[in-house]
Amino acid sequence: MLKSIMEWTWVLAIFGAAALIGNWFGMDVLPWQALPGMLVLIAVSLVGLMLEKALPFRMPAVGYIGVMAIIISLPWFPGSEYVVAWTSEIGILALATPILAYAGISVGSNWADFRKLGFRSFIVAIAVFLGTFLGSALIAEVILRWQGII
């Protein structure tokens, strides 16, 4: 398990560094200002990955990570005000961009496998993208009209 922990740490550190750079350019937050929040996110992710392997329950790591993140940000948890302040320096787009880039690269490297899925998977993907866009636009329209903004 020690080898896995070291690998996870390296991967999380690489994604964290990429997210800090993206945060710097996207949100104008200097990397050393967002570093404490990134270290908290990396630590929570690492502990969640370890819990998934160590505990006998059939729960994915993202479940442990989510529960831990919620608990350490609750007002009664010691130091939660620091956790919330540090992590609020990091934008969600700065976190999502490197992960989505990695996903795109992994799909691109398996293009032959992707082609095996056939034309129907392309139609499903287009339908999902279109439905997500139209659904988001509809929700925004309703909420903005309800608030009297438009």
C-alpha cells in the first residue's frame, strides 16, 4: 500500500500544481496564497484514497473524500474557519481543467477503443451535451425571470 500512497501523492501533487497555475491565471490568486487550500484538498483526497483501501466497506474513495470534506468544513469542527478560508481561494475551474485534460488525453490515446463503441455512442454524446445545455439554459431562464433580473 505504501507504493500506492506514493503514487497517489505524486499524481495529486501534479494535479495540484496544475490547478494552482490555472487558479493564478483564471482567478488572479497567486499560487502561494492558494497553496494552503490546495494542501488541504490533497490531504483530504489522500486520506480518502487510503480509507477506501483500508476499510472493509464497499464505498468508493469519492464517498470518503466527500464526507471528510463536509465534516472538516462544519462550523463546530476545530479549525474549520481556516479550512473554509483556505479552500475558498481555489476556483472550481482551476480544479476541473487538469482533470478534464487528463480525461481527454486518455480518451485520445484509446481512440481505437472509442471508435469500437460505434456511431450510436456519438449520437448519445451529442444528445447528452444538447440536453445539458438546454436544461441549464431553461433553469437559468426560469430563475432569472423569477428573480426579476430579465
